Amino acid sequence: METEVKDQLVSIEKPELVAPPNWEPVIMGILCNWCSYAGSDLTGTSRIQYPPNIRIIRVPCSSRVDPWFLIKSLQTTADGVLVSGCHPGDCHYISGNYFARRRFLVTKKLLNFVGFHENRIQFSWVSAAEGPKFAKVVNKVTEDIKKLGPLHLYKKENFDKK
Amino acid sequence: MITLGSQGKNTFLEDVNKKSGANVLECYQCGKCVSTCPVSQYMDFPPREIMQMIKLGLRNESYMANSHWFCLTCSACSGRCPREIDIPAVMEAVRHLAIEENYINDSKKVKEIRKFHEIFLSMIKRYGRNYELRMMAEFNIRTRNLFKDMHLAPKALLKGKIPLGVKPLKSAKAIKRMYEVAERLEKNK
Amino acid sequence: MNYTKQIQDIAAKLFAEGKIDVFVGYRLNGFDDNHVPVLITDPQDVSKLVFTDKSVFNLVNYLKTDHTRRKRVGLVVKGCDSRSLNLMLTENQVKRENLYVVGICCEGVVDDAGQKMQNCAECVVPDAVVSDELLGTPSGQKPYTVNVDIAALAAKPLTERTAYFEEVFENCIRCNACRHSCPLCYCAKCCIDQETATLYNGANTTSAAFHALMTWSLHLAGRCVDCRNCEKACPSHLPLHLLHKQNESVIYENFQEHLAGVIPEDRGAFYKYSLKDPDDFIM
Amino acid sequence: MKKLTYFPGCSAHGTSEEFDSTLKLVLKTLDVVLEDIPDWNCCGATSAHVMTENLAYALPMRNLVLAEKLENTTMGIACASCYQRMKVTKVHMDENPELAKRINTTVVEEGTYQGKVDVKSMLQYFYEDIGVETIREKVTKSLAGLKVACYYGCLLTRPKNITNFDSPEYPVSMDQICEALGATATEFDYKTECCGASFSISNTEVVLNLSGQILAMAKESGAHAIVVACPLCQSNLDMRQPDIEKQQGIKYDIPVFYITQLMALAFGNPIDQLKFPKHIVPVEGALANIGKVSPVPEKVKKPIKAVEAESEVK
Amino acid sequence: MARVGVFVCFCGANIADYVDVPQVVEEVKRIKEVKYAVEYKYMCSDPGQGLIRDAIVQNKLTSIVVAACSPRMHEKTFRKALSDAGMNPYLLEVANIREHSSWVHQKDKKAATEKAMDLCRMAVAKSIANEQLHEISVPVTKRALVIGGGIAGIQAALDIADARIPVVLVEKSPSIGGKMAQLDETFPTLDCAQCILTPKMVDVASHPYIELIPYAEVLELQGFVGNYKVKIKKKASYVNFKTCTGCGACWQKCPVKVPNEYNMGIDKRKAIYTPFPQAVPNKPVIDAEHCTMLTKGKCGICKKVCLPGAIDYEMQDEIIEREVGAVVVATGYDMWDPTPYEEYGVGRFKDIITSLEFERMVSANGPTNGVPQRPSDGKVPKNVVFIKCVGSRDEAKGIEYCSKICCMYTTKHTILLHHKVHDSHAYVFYMDIRAAGKGYEEFVKKAQVDTGTTYLRGRVSKIYKKGDKLMVRGEDAQIGQVVEVEADLVVLATAVSAPKDNPELARLLGISYDKYGYLSEAHPKLRPVETAKAGIFLAGCTQAPKDIPETVSQASACAAKVCGLFAGDTMKKDPMVSTINNEYCSGCQNCVKVCPYGAIVTDEVPIGHGSKELRTVAKINEGVCQGCGSCVAICRSMAINLAGFTDPQIINEIVSI
């Protein structure tokens, strides 16, 4: 897959669909306020550079993330999603991320099962101190999703973007 | 006196960091390496000072120091370095850069060390293995010190410590080819 | 498997003792030998009751209706049905003291063509786990096997799965029959209702169907008992069990072999957690 | 029966022939069969990496590639220097596949490097794969009474991230093996100081100084003998000892054993097979501490055979 | 129809250099709900806020978007601006175009600008769904919990209690006093630690507003700011403190000897013991691990000799529950264990000791009566080598940070050594002398001149034994030579490390800690005393290494914070809490199970309008709810929403770009 010709980037799910020139993926990043959002702020204050494809949504806790948000993102605007929360044991709300972790696994597997590449749905634990890790995560996610090409699934009828 | 500030960007530091994979800037001059190093007393500049010289960008001075030739690569310093700097790798980087750029420290000791290594390598090139007796002999001849260690020779030979011959490799050609390719790689870097 | 006689007797006895207001069971549909659910309120009608391997539907679904809510109900449940009943009890939707449960040690039911249903072939808990009276001989819990369709699909390349499910969602007509037939879909407001269109994308498009069915199946993840009421109710014959079974297998494998409704008071997999849950898929 | 890929190293046929031969005796007792790497070559020692980067990787690489042709997953190396070069190469190649690919071009005819074979020093092999307890079980002649200073040198445990074996500052593996043999390991603070190794020929002055300090500390610790697992250490401490004594004006007279010599001795091998006569510093004084077995002259063969027979009966 | 105002900040050059701000403004003006958009140099400045206030009034705006730095930075500032203009402050949304765009995409202005536009679109879309919210008032329990009875905990407790606020002081060990009670004299004034500390300890014991619970630990903390419920486990002391007179007959007669923690194990205490003579409370406890009566059922001597009959072998651990409104955490620090320094032979050489062991030795009430001794042979050492930065500033073997106090206490030790052993000579291996503090540099200078201590600049690389001496080898970088010192005694200035129980405590309290295990403050500069969890404060070394003056300052600061919190009868609380729509709630109670705070309870409501029949629904306790949203995400029937992060708000964000 990696050896695909660069200027002929195609959607991995529907190889007949070719990415427009200079296509850049949109990644929806949903971050918990206390760890990952603070970590992403630290990435900023440390001036660590990362690709500009991610759009960040702040939620209080990863447990606020309804799987529905991921489905909605992929169905409408995003080519991939990243959800990030506090490390296990460090949740500001004690146990939120444990509940979230279960939902994430099932959602990821289900979306993959119905035909989304698994790399389109990614999760990370980033603490408030892990500015560099956040940049690393975004780098990886962006790189992964760029390889997958645009996500056309379920978008064509209701969303005619830009 | 050294005048700083006129040379612009410290390319020497960059070269050393790139080649060694270490970051010399991490050094905070605690000196643990110096008192650890078994041969620091023989060096013109002990490891701590070499690190500082690299930071100052003193390329020629560092190349001409005998320190990197005396480094035994025993890794004691890096094992104790509180900043976990791979000091032997830094020394090696300086040495390789000095060799590449043809900076020759021509003090007698360095010459001898260098000669030894060259003879050793040529031994391997020829036989694929080390031929100790011949190597020692050749070393003594080339350093014009014919009688060095001669007092040890009778005993050692008698006790069979140093064999009179060497069993060369069956595929000696393979070694020659290896040398050629390695040299080419060195040049193409 | 034929418990027609026993069930008729039990129902008659319950009415005679005044223990129930309504009995939920099966009757013949009137034109072939297949069964349909029946709500009996008149003791005269107990003779209509039947129970064989054609008694397919999960009757727990009828506990949602006004005919049964806050009434004393007699009810027949098979293994899978009883698990959904268990969840209804845990989730505070029915009161145990209002129910008289006739549990069946189920040997599997058959579809219209007389073939044993796939979920029965793969059934893990054939004996009713909640009952006041148990009919048949318990055969115990069976080993869990991954659904054959899931395994087959998972083995296919991604592009094939994509195409397959695109067709599935395209064929959905958003009639919500699946939701209505599911005993565990008792919410006052549902995510797949049309009226929540702005948020949930209610239009009748493939995209909306994808969105609705995915969200719906995740609401049932860790709760679905694989009774297949939804699939039987679907007018488009969508393979809805694929979504549920996929979730079920992930949950079973990763979350301490969780199976919905088998243990009393055990909630769905998403309402609890373990420190040992898999973490390796998270960066 | 265990099998082990063996890299003897150049000195096994020369200066450290006694290490090689006693190692084979020991492994016979431990029921390990050595399989030499076919047509192995020199590891390049210090000289290669002093002068050039590529050759320093290429020479060990050839041996690693050849070793992969044998079936064993572990390669045992007697010489500490060879061990370190081989291990450094392996670790760097495994960490950096790009580099591995590039270096592989030098030995392309031998094969492709896959990183299948683990590299261990013989000391590490004894300690990790054989185990101190197994060694203890095999002892038929305890070395009780002998006090030894275990000298590891630089290369067996350093750098920690390469060797990943024992402590780089105060290792104990060899001490434990010696204690298992019945000997007493002294508290010796110069266990991992450098002996000067690679300057043996080119810069003898340094060697005399460094090895001198090691001898002094060993003596200070109360040891009768030094035990090593490296040919370079042995030759520096043993062969150069008279020179050191002359320079410092102190008589040390402290023999330097290979760990395998002591193991072979404790396993009940006949003394005449242990190559003690090869030592420059006589070993008799130190061995007197273990009691009745004094070095048997080579002529007297009969009683030794009797000992051998006895051990076989057991 | 929503009327949104968008205010884009330059943040000086911070944003403007990497994001084309005017272009962003032009772009957002195209959104149909946006009725006003403007850029300004510093939105957070007073004129900037004025701009917002004026625009709200003039343009009849219904919600505001400020595109500037992180909302974690200035959300409060801008909310204030909204309320000043008479607008509900929660109609504000902040688009984080600094931390999330200009600072992280400095090499691609076009992409950074596009991203900033998208972030603005998202914020605008979200703000359209924003609702008016109002602060919540919660009643406050005016009692404070102080965890840890070292100097930090003592000071905090006394200051709070002096304001007539009741304090519960929980201490892990049998006596308060902490590490300071182990010190001999203190830098830079050399006053005796005992002399200044013990009066405070006695004050604690006798203060009418302080309830001292020694030999106890916190088990559980529930609730929220102003309304915490704490469970404390009081370990069985096997001595009835009410009847015990503290006469000491028991420990004098006890036959079991145990290494004495107070003296760093240099001497022995008994199995029934008071940690030190000035202990508060001065009542003994039985060490259950070593007492033969408790372990084997043999002995019972202490009970026999106790005239008041205070010994009770049957005593059980006791759980104490208290309601408190605020918590001060003052758990102090641990001394770092130098075992990883194998090259120093730590553990092999008896005559290498840590600085705290040295402190006990030179202490007048210490195990050697104030005269240092070599542990190996009891001789008084003449040549003493002090090694600084053992564990500190050493990422390879120890900890990256500077422990801050070692330079000063080592200086103090050279003086104490000089006082106690007149003919001794001290050698100090150091890397830097860090003497920043009032009177510190003067202290160092005086010590150097008065004691004649030899300072050697370099890290020690090896210690080995030669005869009965320890040879300490290091470089003196001043002369560029390797030196070896023949030492009788080596004192390692070991690092200050976080208490090993801190992570567990942090989890229990629901606060965060850093990679070293120190508890994290809410802001490193501006909120160094608070934690991120409202009502929990930090005092002393549990937050980071510090000396006594700083610790005491921070403890008093904690007291001020607690008093401030308790100033009114109620407390204001963020309105970002969950709300339940009864009409939608099906009463499944799954939300009750996932709420980490127990903030959801069940309620009964009529099944229909005017009906007498009831059905069960969930009910949120606003005061307890912390706004995590766990319940929202698992509510299938969409009955719960989280104010400020409602489903419509988030979905709007998702679909807006």
C-alpha cells in the first residue's frame, strides 16, 4: 500500500476514488480538558511543531465522548478521528477514562468491521505534561491517515464540502 | 588566547553530534568522566575539556589533541555520566573526523598507536585473522624499536603463548572484498 | 420440543388463582404452522396457547406495551429471552413481583423454512436464567463461538466489507421496525427517531441509515442477547445481527467474557470497567 | 545435550590457547557441544573501530551472518573483546535496519543478516544459560581455601545498554561461579577498571600503570589469585606482571587464572590438561591453598586416570 | 437568529506572525450568524475587553467568540468582560488559535491561517448552541483537613485554627514533627531545630481548634469543595491514650529491640516506643510488626508494668469519619535511596552514610550523643568527605532536578563537623554551590573561611577501600587534575525525592502528580498553592523540594486560601454540570453506576401530567456533580446533557468545518 504512487492517492476503502490534488486530510481531535487538552497547550507553549490537519474539540473528560461523535465526524467532516484522554489511573474524574476505553475499543472494532480502515479511528493517552508526546501522536495519526487517502464513505449525499 | 564569536555557527559541534549520535551540549562539566577515565592522565585534554572544546567549536585543537587516540573505549565514563552522554562515541567521532580531514597528530605515542592499528588491520586483511607474532615483529620494525618486548619473547614463545604461524581463512578473498566495499562505503558517505 | 400442554395448564392455573392479569405466549398464526405472539386476558383463551420450535419471537418485547406495563403478567421465555428479561429487570423497566415467568430449556427454534436458526446453533445459554417454573431439562451453558458470518466477513479484504455494508445501509428504509421489536429499546426518545433529525441526521439516506444503525447497535452493545427479533422484523431483511454479533464478540473477548443478561443484576458492558481492560490499542 | 555456536577468536589459537582448551573441558562436563562458526574471521578488535566505522561493523557482521547458518540461537564468545565487537554490531544493526542493510553489502555473498542469533560471552552463558546451581552440582574437587579476586575488565559488562548483563560497576556473576566452585571471592574494588588492553603492544607504559593498579588492589583484597574471563586481561596481568613488579619494585606473584581453568579443576579434570605451565607467573603457590592437589607433573599419569574413572562412576 | 460577535487576537506577534489575522476576520464575516468581527492586538488587555463590551451593546450580540490563546488561559477574563456588558458570561466560546495553531505551525502560515479559520468556525457553531448558565451556590463545611504533621502541616494547621476554623490534623507516624524533628541545627542561622519546632508541636496538641489524629492515614475522600467527607484509618496503637500518663515504664522494660527510624536505624528502639523524647503526643505505641505479644502471644511485660492499665492488646484499627470543606496536603518528602550508585560501593562500605544519618549523629539527642562516629569501628572520623548531588541532577542514576537544599545543608554539616570534631577536615565535592536565599551566600562564605573546608569541583567517580580508609576519587576541575581523598567517613548529600505514597494519595484525593511523584499545583507561577481540584491545597515538599522558610510560607499561604474559601456561608460553583430531562429519562439507572462522585440519585415523578402513579427517574445533585460528562455519553435516551458541553454544541463543532 505504501508504495502507491504519491500523486495518485486513493481512498483505501474505495480504491476507485482518487484524492484531489494537494488533498489534505481533516482530523477531528477530541481531547479531555485536564490532561490531553492541557498537554496540547503545552505542545503549543513549547513551540513543538506538528502537522496542521487536526481540529481540536475540547470536552471535559474522555468519558464525555459518545461513540456517536466519532461516527458523526467520519460521516460528515473528518477523514479520521483522534480521541485523547488522561492515562489510566490519572483521570481527573477518577474513572472516566476506564469507561471511555471500553467504548473506544468496541467502536473502533465496529467501524473497522463495517469497512473503515482501523487507522482512521485512533486513541491516545496524553498527560498534561506530555507536550512532546502530543506532537508525536498527531504526527503519527496525520501520517497514518494521509496514507489512507480521503474518506468518501457515507459523505457523498449529505455533505458537499468546500 | 582564544577569540570566540568570530567563527559564526559552530559547525564542529554539529559534525560531532551527527557522527556520534550524542548531544555534547548536554555536558555540564561535572568531571566524573575525567576521574573515571583510566588514561585521562596521558591525555592533552581529558574528556571533560574535549567536550568543552567541542562546545566552543575548537575544531583544530580538538583534532590535534591526543585524547581521542588514547581513548580505550572502555565505556567506564559513559556508564557513569549523569547526563548519559556516550563519551566514547564522541571521542570516536572526533577521531574519525580527524582522520577524514587528514589532521595528523605526529607525536611519537600517537604515531605508534596509529601504526599498531594499521598493522593490525592489514594483518586481518591478509589472513582474515590476527597473526600475533608477525604483527609484533612488524610493529617493532615499523616503529624502529626492534627490542621492545623482546625480553618477553623467549618465555612466551617457549610456553606456546605466541604461536609461530597462523591458520589463514579459507575464504580470504571474502575479507579482501569486504575491505574494498567498506572503503567504498566510507568514501560515499 | 413441545410444551403446549404444560403452558396451557400453567396459564389456566394462574388465571384461576388470580395471580395474573395477562398471559403473554404464542399462538398459531392462522394460515400455516408458524407462531405469532398473543396476549391473553381472558382465561377462556388459554387453549390458543402453543409452544414448539416454531415459537420464535422474544416475548419480553411485549413487556414494553401499555397492555402489560404495571400489570401482573405471565410470560414464556426461552434462554435468550430470559437474558433480555434479566436486563429489563436490572434496568428497572419491569418489576419482578409483577411477573410470573415460565422458563424454557430451549432446544432451539426454526425459521420459516424449518431450518434451525443460526443464533440457536450458536446459543450459549439455552436454559432460561430467570423463571418461576422451568420446563424441560437444563442442558447447561455452552462454549462461546464467534458467529460464522462475522468470522467470514472479518476475513475478507477491507474494500469488500466496505462495499458489503454500503449496500446494507443503502437498503435500510428507516422504518424503525428493528427498534420497535427490540425488548431493550424502551427509551422514550431514541437516537434513530426522525424527529431528532438535526443532531442525528434523520433523512432517509444511506448516510443517515449508516449513522442510525451504527449508533443504535452501539447502544445495544454489551446488552444485546441475540434473540434476533430485530432481524425478523426488518422488512428489508438486513443482516442486523452482524452489527450486534460483532460488538458481542469484541466485548466477550476483551471484557472478561461478558455476556449480556446472564448474571442477575449485571449491567451492560459499558456501565462497568476493569483495570485489566485492553490498553494496547491506545497510543 | 545442549548445542552452542562458538566463536573462538584469534587469541584462542595463540595467547589464550589455555582458555580455549579448558573451556572445552568445562563444556564437556556440562554436556554442551560447541559448533565453530565455519571459516570465521577476526572481529576487528579495537583497531577497526578506532580507524573506520564501516569495517568495524563489517568484520563482525560476516561472523554474525555465518553464525545464522547454524541452527543454534545463541553464539558464545570466549574473548571479551570479540564479544563486545560482535554484540555492539548486533545491537546497532538490530536498532538500525538501514545501517544493517548498508553494512550487509560488504558481506553480501555470505548471506543476509537477519538478527536471529543472540551473542553472549562465555561468562554470561555460564551464568544465565547453565546456571550457578548446575555448576555447583558438577564440582567434584572443591576449591575451598583459595581466595580469588574476580576481575571482569571493561568489556564484559560495559556499556550497560549493549551488554545488558550484570552490573557495570560491581558485577557478581563470576564471583558467584567461583564461590560455587568452593573458592572465596574477595571484596575487590577494581573489578571493572581497565587494564589497558588494546595498548598492550602500542603503548606499554599505560598498560603497566593500569594493570599495576589492578594487581595492587587484588593483593590488597587478600586474594591468592586473580580470575579473568578475557584473554587480553589475562595476558596483560600475567605476561606483564614481571615488568610491573620491576617498575613498582613490589613483588606481587599473583597468578591470573581463566575462570574455565578453575572450573575445569573443580570439575575434577586432570591437572596436566589445564595448561598451567603456560602461565608466566607460577600458579603453584596459589593452588597450594586448596589442599592436597598440587600441580601434578605431566609424567605422572596413572593417578589422574584413577580420578577420572572415579568421577565417571559418579 | 443568533448574532455572533467574533474577536480575533494578535497576541502581539504570537498569533499575528504565523496566522493571517485580517484574513481570518474576513473569513468569519462570511458565516451568516456572524454579525460582527474584528481583530485587535491584545484582546485580553483592558482596551481589548472594552472592544468586546462595546460590540455586545452596539450590535445586540447573542454570543461571543474570542479567537486567542487557550481557554485554559483567559476564558475567565473574557467571561468577565461579557458579564460586565450585561451578557451571560457562558455565552462565550474561545477558539484556541495560539497554542493550537500559531505556535505549532510556525513554518506554514497558510495552513495555520486555514486552521485558525476552522477553529473559529467551530467556536462560532458551538456558541450558537450555547445557553445562559448561572453559577451554583453550595453550602460549605467550615472545617479543614491537614494531611501530614511535619513543619508544613503544623504551620498550616496552626494558622487555620488561629482563624477559629476547626482543623483535623492527620499524621502517619506516632508523633508529629516530621523530618524537621530529626534535624540538629538549621541553616543559615544555626538555630536548633528542636528549639523552634517543639513549641509549635505543643501548640498543636493544646489548640482548642485542632483535632490531632496521630498514627493514622487517610483512606477515602468523597464529595467536592466545601463538602468533603473523609475516612481516616487510625491504626491500632494498643495503648489507650486517655489513660496513659506517658511515664515510660513500658518501653524501658520492653525486651524487643528494633532499628530506630528516628535515628535512621543507627541505634535501637523498643517494640513499644515513643519515636523521640519530645514527641507529640508523648504517648507510646506498640509496633505490631515486632511486638512478640502481638506476633506470637508471648511476653506481655508492658501490660504488667503499666500502672494505669493503658495497654490493650485487643485494640483494633478504627475508622474515623469527618466532614471537611478543604484539604491541605503536606506529606513532605523522602530521602532518595543512593543504592544505584554502585561505583561508590553504597551498601558495601559501612562508612558511607547519608546526610540525614550524619544529621542524627551530630544531633545532641542523637544515637552518638552529638559526636560523629564511623559505623564500621565507632572511631571518630578525622577526614570526612561530603559528596553533593548524589541522586540530584543525575538523570542516569537518580533524578533530573536540583534538590535545592543539599548545598546549604552540606555547608551546615561542614560547620557542625568542625564544631563537634575540632581536628577534623572536611572535603566537599560539588558541581555548583547554589546558595540563593536570604543570608545563604553569606553563610557559605563564613563556613568556608571558618572551617577551612576543602572544596573540590567535580563529581566523584569512584570510592574504594584501602585498609580501613575509603579512597574517594574525583576530578578537581579547578586544577584539571584527578584527586583522591583518603576518607574516614563519606557523607552522601542524597537527593530529596517525592514521598513514595504520593501517587496513591493523589489518586485517592483525585489530584494529579508529576513524573517524579510530586503533587501538581494548579499553575506553576500564579497558583502554586492550589491543586487543580478545588478545595485541595499543597504545602511543603510534597509539591517540590524546598527549605524550611519556603515550606512555612507555603503552609501559611494554604491557611490563607482555606480561610478565604470559608469566608462566606456558601460557595459559588461552575454551572458546567449535568442536567436531566425527566421526560426523556427511562430510569434505567445506568448513569448512577458510572458517576464517579455519586452525584446521581433516583427520584420518583408522576408518569404523566397530573397522574398519581410514579415512575423512577435519575436526579443530579448539582453540588456534587463535577461535570465530567460520563453520564451524558452513556445515556441512550439523550435524557442527560452537560451544560457547556451539550450534544448540540459538540455536534455543531463537528459539522461546522
